[in-house]
Amino acid sequence: MLRYLNVLAIGALVGSAVYAYSIKYETILYSEQIVKLQHQINAEQDKINILRAEWSYLVRPERLQMLTERHLDLQQLSNNQIILSASEIPDKPPRVDSIGRKLESLGLGDVLGEEKKPAPKNAARPTR
């Protein structure tokens, strides 16, 4: 009986050692994958930075001005080209506070410290 317990203990010891080593090598594999992904992320960030630098170089105002002068036949705007009088220009539309209107429709208009407008006298009052 004692031999069976010794064999069982040795088997458990070997099994736990195998399990510990498998976890160790799995962890090493995952850490290598993490490092590899971090290098890929850094490489992509470098590429993004290079593209941003190229873009800022390409959209320099003096370069664009030179290209428009070279390739486009643009002329200065003269007064006789304007066919619209100042009175024909439409007025600026009124500003609409859509969020405020939604809050008022929910009954939350006074939450922001705004005073409620009194209701007209002939309007029906809701009953409770």
C-alpha cells in the first residue's frame, strides 16, 4: 500500500512539473508575441508620422501658390464680374438652439438656470 502512495506521489510531482513548464513556455510565447506586436505598433506610428510630415510639406502655402500660378489660369476678380447687389444677399438665418428646445420639451429648460417664460393667459393649464 505504501508503494502505491509513493508511485502516486511521484506521478503527481511529475505531472505538476510538466504543467508548470507548459505554463512557463506558454507565457514566454505570449510575451514574445506582445513584444512583436509592440514593434509593429511602433512601426505603424512611425509611418503615420512620416505621412503627416509629407502632408505638411505638400500643403505649404508658398508651394500651393507656386503650383496654382504655374498650372491654373486664374485672374483677379474685377468689380464688373459681381452681378449681385448687396441688397440681394439674404440675411443670416436665426440661430436655433436645438438642444435647448429638446430640453424644454422634456421639461428640463430651467435646469440650466434659465427662467421659464410665463404661459399665455388664455392657454389651458394641465391638471394634475
